[in-house]
Amino acid sequence: MRTRGSTVLVVAFLLLLAGCTSGTRHGKGPITLRFQSLAWQEESVAANKELVKEWNATHSDVKVEYVQGSWDSVHDQLLTSFEGGEAPDIIHDASDDLADFAYGGYLADLTDLLPARLKSDIPQRSWDTATFGDGVYGVPFLQEPRVLIANTTWLDQAGVRIPTPEHPWTWAEFRQITKRLSGGGKYGVAWPLKEPVSATLNLSLSAGGRLFHRDADGKVTVRFEAADQVVPRTVHDQVDVDHSAPGSTLGSGGSDTLPGFFGGRYAMVPLGFSYRQQIVQQAPKGFDWEVLPAPAGADGLAQGVSPQTLSVAEDSPHKKEAAEFIDFLLRPGNMVKLALGDWMLPTGTQALKDPALHTAKYGWATGTALAAHLGPAPAQTVRGYPEWKDKVATPALQEYYSGAIGIDELRRRLEQDGNLVLARYQR
């Protein structure tokens, strides 16, 4: 009886093995790729799920499972999944979150996995945002400039010059106009600077500010020079000298300023381009608003951005297939769908030509005109940046903008305290 049972088990095992071997040689069941998306707006989630459905309908051998992630917790969640060997195959993130994962060996180098079409369609300045060392660890596909959302009626009544991408305001002109628009408990601008570092550094590129300087050995140091001071001085003086910006919004997020904007307390609010969707949804009936380019400096309309990216986990056993899905997701027509769903700009040159992105409605044309001026955020590849930002730059800028410290103390803290932090990451 034991012999017969053993024989049955052996035969069953051999049949199973034969079946597996046969499947390997002649085609097995479809593989499944897990795609973790951080889309959160209703239109964006629908666009992503529609494209996943389209892929699955046309690919019988490679199926994609949509997994919903969250921007609020993505870094820690990914780190846990990488270390636990449970990372999704395809990872949606932002380029400024990739450095530690790339240097830590958690992400696949996409250099030889991506097709020529996709490589050539996205400008090098965008690829630079996801390049660490000699490898490319993400495909940058959506980006958003910071723009000025303005109360059209207020600006028209004041008779101020309306800026365009071809003829933007200078930072000095912007300061004077906000001063002109202020008075009687109303303000020309409200700065929502709950996260002051990213906004300050990215806008400072327009004035030629770089802040982080890399020497021939690759070592990075902080130098807070004259060009880096143009934007901080403007904000500081609007709040503390001209009183054309309220100090009460300095600790606020962008959404927090919208009620005051709609209520006629602020003429303008600098916001990310995607905030237009909230404004469309929330603005009172008859409220007339428009999108204006951010002020320009010595380097014109240049801005730093950290595009949304798609990466492949190093541990994925199906890197080639994952890269093929990314290529499908980012075909020009599909990239336009994703951009419209997120109210952002595509990085692809073909997608940027789509007529839907050049309409005056909701300021699409203004935003699209800024695309050529967007480049890597200054801190993109700086190791130790998160700690420098949290422990040094954020409190220092908050105190400077509120008037608690002056420009000399701000410089000392950003440079001296900041370089001590960065030095630990560059030994």
C-alpha cells in the first residue's frame, strides 16, 4: 500500500513537472505585472485604469494588475516593500524621491530596457531628473510648473500690465505690482509656503540661483549667492516690508489659500499648475480667474521641477515586459490622456503638440508654453538633501520669511549648518 501510494505520488509529480516544462517551452499562462499608481484625482485614476484595461485586452501573455498607492506614504511604503522583497514591478513616484532607491540598488537601470522612440521623445533635460550616476532609474512623464493664479477682475480694474510667457513680469516688477494691488485689508499675493524649500529653490532658477555646487570630485557644497537671494528677498519684502502678502499663509498649503482667493482677499496665489482642477471645481459661479507665468529673472522663465516617474523594481523577474508596458503607457496619445487627467504637462515632445494642451481655456496654453523652460530641480541628485531640507533649510526659510531672522543669518544657516549635514553623506 505504501509502495502503491509512493508510485502514485511520483507519477503525479512527474506529470506536474512535465506540464511545467511543457509550459516553459511552448508557452505558459500569462505573467502578471503589478503596477502601483499614485494617481488620486478621479480623472487621473480613470485614465490610468482605462489604459491598463486596454493593455490587458491586447496582451494575452502579459497582464497588468493595477495597485493603488498614495503620495502621502509612498517613500516609506516602497522602502518597506523593497526590503521585504514585495515591491511592485512598475513603480509610480516622483524624481526627487528616487535618489536613495537608485543608489540603494532597489531600482533597475532602464538604459538598455527602453525603446529608442521613448528615449528620443523625452528631452534630455527631463531625463536628467531621473539619472543618477551612470544609470537612468525612472521615466519622467508628467511635470508641472509653478504659475500665478490671478483674479482677472481685480487685475483689470487695477490696470496693471498682464504678463505672458513672451513678456513675463520681472521679480522686481512683480513686487511693485503686488504692492500696488494691496491695501484695505487686501493683499496682492498670498504665498502658501508650508513646504518653502522646494518652491524657493525651483523658482530661484529663473534668477540664476543654483545653491548646490558640485566640484570636480563630485562633492556638493551649498553657496547662498546673490542669484539665490532674489526670490527669498522678494517674498520676505512682500511680507515684512511692503505688506503686500500676508504672513498668515506662510505656513499654509496651496489648498488652504483658495477660500481667501475666492473671497477677494488675495489678487494672486503662486501654485502648481495642477491646482487648476481644484479651482474649476471650487470657484464660485462668475469668479473670473486666469493663469499667468511666474516672474522671470536673469535666466528667463527657467524653473526646477521634479517630474512624476515610472520605474521598474530591480527585483522584478519581468523587467523587459515591465519596460514594454511603460512604453505603451507613454505613447504620445496615452501621455496626453494622463496629463489631462492630472491637469499637468507631459514631458514628451509629441504629446506636447496635442491641440488639447494649447487651448486658452483654464490656462492650458500658458502652461504648455512654459514646458521648454523646465529643468531638473537644483537638489535632484544631492545625497543628504532630505535631511538638509528638514533640519536646516525649512526652519531657516520659515524664520526668514516671517521676519524672525535676517538674510545674513539665513545664509549662515543654509551654508554652514547645511554643509555639515551634506558632508556626512559624502565621506
